[in-house]
Amino acid sequence: MIIYDLKCEKGHSFEGWFKDRETLILQNSQKLISCPVCNSNSIEIVPSSVTIMGKDIQTENKSQKKEMSQAVTLKMLHQYIDKNFEDVGDKFAEIALKIHYGDEEKRNIKGTSTPQEEENLREEGVKFFKIPMLKMDS
């Protein structure tokens, strides 16, 4: 999953989550992406403020910057999820299935699930992904 910063022709900024860049380009060319504020389909990618360094880092200093960048990025992701997803706790699998089958309204949810529940969700065709929990130093 890749998160892109997007902007409509009227200047409204928002994020889009896509499988890859090719998917973003295809959906945008088919006018399937719209601004959540004004519903405009004239969308462009804007430079992101988050940068993740590549694998060819050679000095210890650069390696430390990479680790800090990844930690900051993960923290920002968790903040976004906390703000925009409903916490359903250990009922994640149950509610995800209800949403999948239309028994509950579509919405962003987060929670916990067992390996067996995750396998059941995959078998039922429910798309989800796991995000590691942050370990905070005291």
C-alpha cells in the first residue's frame, strides 16, 4: 500500500492509498479519483513531505537518520489511523465481515484479530492489512 499526497484543481489537498503508482495513474486517467471536498476529478500528485531512504546507506549517521525517519513515519501513520479509524477492539473480524457483506455501513475500522480470524477473513475475500504496534519508551 502506497500513500500519495494529492490535490484537486481547486487546491484541496488530500491523501490517496493505492496498491502502487501504476494503479494511481490508471484510476486517475479513468477519473475514478475525486476530491473529498469538492468532488473534482481533476487530480494531480503533489510532493510528499515523508521520505524513506534507500538500502544503499553506508555511514552510521545515515543509518540513524533512516531509523529515525521510519519511526517518525510509523508514528505519523498511527496518528492518522487513530484519528480516522473506529476502534472495534477484538470484534475486528466480526465487524469486518458484516461490512464486507453489507450488514453494516462501510467505514474505516481498526482492532485486533487472531490468526484463525485473519485466515477466515482471507477466505471470505475481506481485504485488510496489519500494521505493527508502536513500542513507546518510558
